[in-house]
Amino acid sequence: MYKEVTGFIGYCRNKIKTNNIRIKALRTQIKEYETIIDIITRTDINNLVLQNYRAKIERCINKIDRYIEENRHHIEMIISVKNIKL
């Protein structure tokens, strides 16, 4: 039983760590897209290109939100398992 519980907690922690890495990468992408948008707005290039990058930023933000929610879920599971284990 103890081995299963520690394995489950380890799985949840690894999942949280992986999600945090993904979140960091997505935030980097957002910064790149914002830089491109800044350049586009200064040069008056096609508005469609600008909308495209704004949509990309929105997709990244949605993914970040999903990963954060998944992290919360895994943290709650770890807390629950630890409380039951006591």
C-alpha cells in the first residue's frame, strides 16, 4: 500500500513539474508573439497578420490555464492521499 501511495504522489509531482515546464515555454512564446505584434503595429502591415498573432497568444493563454488547472487538481489529489495515509 505504501509503495502505491508514494508512486501515485510521485506521478502527480512529475505531472506538475512537466506542466510547469510547458507553462514556461508557452509564456516565452507569448512574449515572442507580443514582440512581433509590436513590430507589426509600428509598420502598418496587414491587420490580418496582427489578428493571427493575437489568436496565437489567446491559444497559449488557454493552454496555460488548462495546465494550471491540471496542476491544482494534482495538488489536491496529493493532499487527499496524504490525509488518508495519516
